Amino acid sequence: MKIVRAKTPGIIKKIFSGYTWNIRTRKKTIYLTFDDGPIPGVTEWILDTLSKYNAKATFFCIGNNVTSNPEIYQRILKEGHAVGNHTYNHLKGWNTTKEKYLQNIKEAAIHIDSKLFRPPYGRITSSQAKELRKMGYKIIMWDVLAMDWDANIPKEKCADNVLKNSKEGSIVVFHDSLKAEHNMKYALTTTLDHFSKKGYSFESLDSWIVG
């Protein structure tokens, strides 16, 4: 399953209904998520920016980056954000055996205390997903992609991807990576400003699970 559109088509959500694509709610709430961190400088900038808007988010962390930057990971938690497992080495499920994939997730879980999981690249096999659900994981996909990782996309387009496609309950993906940094900073600030003025709040996915 490869999704390259800014907005996930409804047919994809129906076919893969066992995954979470968005949150059903009438509240003016958007769920911001960040993949691939924590990364020095980038993740910290995000945390500073979220704080200015009283916004909470969910960080799908790579285990190897957590072990390399434990102080940033702890800051994410201390500031009230949620975390999720994004494997230890950013593995692509389609190209990895089930046994190796699950072991990599378990290795990440030693450092990431969460039952939220997002597969890198959105690529996971049905057998891998089945085993993860048996282990108690919720597989979190997305409703909207900023596509901030693509240097060929102008930062303004990344912002438009979010502004034009997000609504109540949308799960939006940004990346706290060096590759995405330029586009992400512009798109995130624009998103927070735009939706805050419209009365939206930004919550972490653990608030949805608890609530």
C-alpha cells in the first residue's frame, strides 16, 4: 500500500479499515503527528513552536534516534505530547520478513513506551499488521500528508496540502527530519496559525485513546 496523495482517498480507508486514518469527532480538533525523530535542532524547534500555540502532538519516533537523543525524547514526554513506535531502524515492511520486522519493533519498544505504531512509508503487510494487533498495538496511518520531505515541493504547497485537506479529526503527518526541515517549519507554522484562528485545538492521539 503506497499513498502519495496529500489526502488519503476514502476507498483506501475502507479497504484498510483495520488501521486508524482519522478520528471520528465533531470537535474542532486536529491531530498533528511527526515522524522520524527525535532530531537535534529540528524536534526542539517543533516543541518550542507547539508550546506557543498550546498545541499537543504525537511523535512517531525511530528507536535508534531515541537512543541517540534521549534528552529530546524525554522533553517530548515532559511537555505532554504522545509518542509512538516507528520501528528501530525505519524499516520498510514490504521488504522485511515478518520476524525481522516484529523484532525491530520490539527493540524500539524497549525505549518507546507506547502501543501506537506507524509503519515507515506506510508500508506494512497484512501478516505483520495482524501480529502487531495481537501485541496490542493500534496502527496509526493518516488523513493528510504535508509531503514536507520532498525538496521538489515548494514550502507553500506543503502548507496548502494541510490547509485544504484537514478537517475535524484529521490526522496530519509532518516529519521532524533534516530532509523535511525547511518545508516543515513553514507548513507547521502556517497550519497552527490558520486553524488556531478558526477555533481549532491540537491534541495528541493518546488523548483520543483515553477519551
